[in-house]
Amino acid sequence: MKVIYTVIVVLVMLFVITFSLENTLPIRIKYYDFFNVTAPTYMLIFISFLCGVIFTGFMGIVERFRLNRTITKLNRTIRELRREVRDSKKDVVSEDEAQGPADHQ
């Protein structure tokens, strides 16, 4: 398994290197007068990819917090329902004891 992982990493690295070497044309990125940068094509693509990874990571963190909150609520509901079941069993047992032994025929 370690060999497969190493091969995949090497292939990805080769792709990144060859992609970078083939896409070196400069691109001018401008946003009105606030932003004016010249960068190679591969940098623009890698930065866009990195921004997507970071955004997806933040969305995953938000989803994880939401799911943890839901799990906490559901665990609280389970505890309350178990407490109700336990209390209702105690009531049934105490009613049986109050009636005394039943004659079974």
C-alpha cells in the first residue's frame, strides 16, 4: 500500500511540474484600479485550486459543527426518553406491589 501511495504522489508531482513548465505565459489580472498583477498561468490555476480547497475545508468544518450540535440534541432526547421509560417502569412495578399478590389459576 505504501508503494501505491508513493507512486501516486510521484505521478501528481510530475503532473504539477510538467503543467507548470508548459503554462508559463504571463497573464495580467486586473480589478479596476484596486488590483493589477501579472502572474504566470500556472500560478493563477494553482492559487484558484488552493482557494477552492480552503473554501471546501471551511465548509466541511461548518458542517461538522452543525452535525455535532445535532448529535448532542439527539443524545439529550435519547437520555430524556430513557428516563421516561425507566420512570414508567417504576410506576408499573409500584402499582403491582400496591395490589398485592395476584391469584393465578
